[in-house]
Amino acid sequence: MDATQATRAVVEEMATVMEENRRRLTKLDSEIGDGDHGNNMNRGFQAALERLDTADPSTPADVLKAVSMALISKVGGAAGPLYGTAFLRASTALGDREDISAADAAEALEAALGGIKQRGKAEVGDKTIVDALQPAVEAAKEAAGEGSVAGVFRAAATAAEEGAESTVSMRARRGRASYLGARAEGHQDPGATSTYLLLDAAARALEGAS
Ligand code: ADP
Ligand code: MG
């Protein structure tokens, strides 16, 4: 399997996982938001699959760009443009590379985080996607020296899971949940949770591809 096919396999696994977790993410968002996160993410990744079929991308960056366009155009709410920006920045970071190294993968994840932070202005501790993605990027960079692209995503996913769990005790300072004050405490952030699920899907797809 070449890197373009592997990237497609990652997106397909992400779409499957968003479909399987639609209710779980929507339930989390109904506790501290407006109850649409699962539907938003599922709709966005189904649109990404359709776009991949018609665009038939020829590099890993083109695959990520197609996903970005689908998320930006099909997903309303905060998460669509944020994740759309993340995929676009990751795509730009990969450029026209046809092979992806572990270091390239970590760099793409770092670029994705940079896009989300620039657009959403959130920092660690604000109870958002950043609480999962920033520790994931740190773990990815550490893992990049030693191993495979799959290893980078596995390290990222493990750190993201912990990061998502860390949001339970937080109050939100960004997004809808920030209006709830102390009432947001005791609930895991939906966006941090979807970030963990997406990274775990990527790791599993790549572990299967190697
Ligand atoms: P909306 O809040 O517009 O209904 P979603 O429900 O799809 O959009 O997404 C909510 C998630 O978006 C939150 O759980 C949070 O993780 C994430 N989010 C919201 N605002 C920001 C932000 N400024 N930066 C990073 N993530 C954010
Ligand atoms: Mg919502």
C-alpha cells in the first residue's frame, strides 16, 4: 500500500469511527453544548468519503485537502471549520511528498494544532480540542525519532485519550460550554473526545496497513 492509499485508509477508518460514535459524541455535546457534535462529525466525514471518490487524489496532501474542503463546506458549528483548518494545515505541511516519514507525520500533526490554535484561540485548560491535540503532538514528536508513522499516531492517540479525560474537571473558556461556568465541570469535552477518536482511528488504520 502506498502513502496515498494509506492516507485514504486512515480517512475511511475515521469516517467509520465517527459513524459508530455519533450518539456518544452527541450525548456529550447535549450535556455541555447543543447536542450536534456527533451528527456534525458524521456528516463531515461522510462528505469527505464522497469527495475522495470524485476527486481521486494522487498524493497524501491531496487526500487531506479533500477532507478539509468537505469539513469546511458541510459542517456548521465550531468544530467543522476548526477541523477543516487542521486538515488543510496538515495537507500544506506534507506538500507534494509521495512518501511520509514518522517525522513528516509528527510535523503534519503539529501544523494541524497550529491551525486550530490560530483559528480558535484556545490553549490547554480551556476544555476544547486543544486539550487532546496538544499533548498528542508532544507525544508524536517524541515518538517520531524512534519509529513508524503508525507508532507516531499510536503515541498521539494515547496522549489524546488522557488529554480528553483531563477535560472532565475543567470549566470551558471557549465555545458554547463557556457559557455554563461551573456547570460544565464533570463532563468530558465532545471535541477533545472526537480528537482522541480520530487519532485512534488513524493509528489503527496504519497498524493494519503495515
Ligand atoms: P458547536 O459548538 O458550534 O455546536 P460542535 O458541537 O460541532 O460545534 O463542536 C463543539 C466542540 O468544538 C467543543 O466540544 C470544543 O472541543 C470545540 N471547540 C469549540 N470552540 C473551540 C475553540 N475556540 N478552539 C478549539 N476547540 C473549540
Ligand atoms: Mg454542538
